[in-house]
Amino acid sequence: MCIRDSVRTIRYGQKALAFAVTHPIPHDNVSTEIHRSGGPFTLVPLPDRQGLPSSAVVWMERGPEAVRLSSLPVPEFEREMFARSAGIFGPLTLVTPRSVWPIIAQTADRFDGERTALLAEAAHVVPPIGAQGLNMSLADLACLLELAKASPDRLGDRAMLTAYNRRRWPEGTARVTGTDARLRRSMRLAQPLRDVRAGALKARYSPKPVRDKAQAVSGTRMMAT
């Protein structure tokens, strides 16, 4: 962890591979996260590609493993993808180049400045778990829009920006802290504990009415392997 230039940064020694795939089984416009100790394997719905369902993938692993995966020949990489995805959408076909990104969490000390509002990843960065980054960014935008509509003649003044920081900084900081704890817990789980966690998730979300409601609300489903 380091604190510099009014920003708190946490590094995890993990990296994420980002790329797109096609697959034979539809995603039904629901994001899917498959968790294990190296980090989540996340499939995010994309429009169909050449008549096939398509997803963006964010695959988190410890740094050396992510680098190894990024350099595998495509056929071998696709075999690894299929195993890591638990076959939920069938065989995955790589359709874009693979890029590798460091995993960090980051929070600015304030979300406001002189006629400036920080939002989205200028204000807070979280590991790609549970679509938290997108949700936080949308909440930032909604807050600014609400404040602007309430006092259009004070757009960008000190009172408006102070109100924005007062409302968004505590929630943003809490979300970053919660996501950090969730990632660390996932990284530490031994296989027997992961099995217990998987069973608990399955028991909680497998009944169809519960699963349908959860997906309708969040648009994300989670699995543990």
C-alpha cells in the first residue's frame, strides 16, 4: 500500500487478462463471475458477433500466471479458458487480442476541487468484482446531475462541489474498502473453504425464484469453483 499525491493505492500482485470471446450458449444479457483463489473469471455480455453470442472476459490471476496465460498459443489458451469457465457457456473462442492490466484499488482523498468534481475512475478504482466500478460511476453521475438540477445557477460552485464530496466520498471509500476485503478473502480461501463457499452460494441462489430475482435486480450471477 502507498499514499502519494492525495491518493491511497493498494496493489495486490495480481493482473487481469482482458479480451473477447464467442460461445455457443447464450448469456441472456447477464454478467457471470466464477470465483476461485486466483481471482474471478468474469464474462460480460456483448452484442452477438458473426451470429454467435459474445462476451468480454476479465480473467484475474496472480501476476506470473496471468503473464503465462497471455503468451500461450491460442488453442492451448482456449482449453485453459474452457476449464476456468467451468464450461458454463460451452467452448470459448478467442476473437480479440489479449491485454494484461495490473489490479489495484485506489481512492482520492477528496472528490472535489476548484470548480472540479472527480468521478468514476478519476475518483476511485476497484478490482473488477461485482460490477462495483460501473455502479459507483453511475452513482457519481446521478449525484452530480441531482445537484445540478437542484441549483442550476450554482453549477460548479464551492457549495455544490462540497455537497458532492460529502455525499459521494464516504460511499466510494466504503465500496473500495468492501471490495478490497472481498478480494483478499477470496485470495486466501483454501480449497475446502472454497467448497463450503460454493455450496453456500449454490444454496442461496440456485432456487429458481431467487435466482431469477437476483439476476433481474443486479444483472450479475456468481459462482465459486
